[in-house]
Amino acid sequence: MANLLTWLLLGFIAGALAKLIYPGRQGGGIFATTLLGILGAMVGGWLGTVLLGGAVTGLNLTSIILAVIGAMLLIFLWGVFTRAA
């Protein structure tokens, strides 16, 4: 149960930071932000493992940075796909 709460907290922090840093206006409320952050943590963790040898391991600075980068990548891809439609 603690792992789930850690991932939810990490997801919320990462999603909020990514939306704050990424230029432009992104919609979505707290649930969308948390989901974006959790998915971003997964993407960032995977990229960190493949490219840098790091991983999202919990609520620490490295994990937050990787999660925010992953969330920003997802925001970018979401924008690309929604503008093309």
C-alpha cells in the first residue's frame, strides 16, 4: 500500500511540475495531472534505465527529475497528436 501511495504522490508532483515547466496551456484537472505524472514516471524511468542506467525507485530527486522529463515528453506527444487531428 505504501508503494501505491508513493507512486501517486510522485505522479502528482511530476505531473504538476511538468505542467508548470512546459510552455503553453494544457487542460486537465488534478486526476489528469496525477495520471500524466504516473505515466511520465513510467516513461522517464524506462528512458533513464535504457539511456542513463538510472531508474525511478521512489520519492527521491533522481526519480522526480526522470518522472518530470517523462511527463513533459508525454505532454509534447499529446500536443502533437491532438493538433494533427
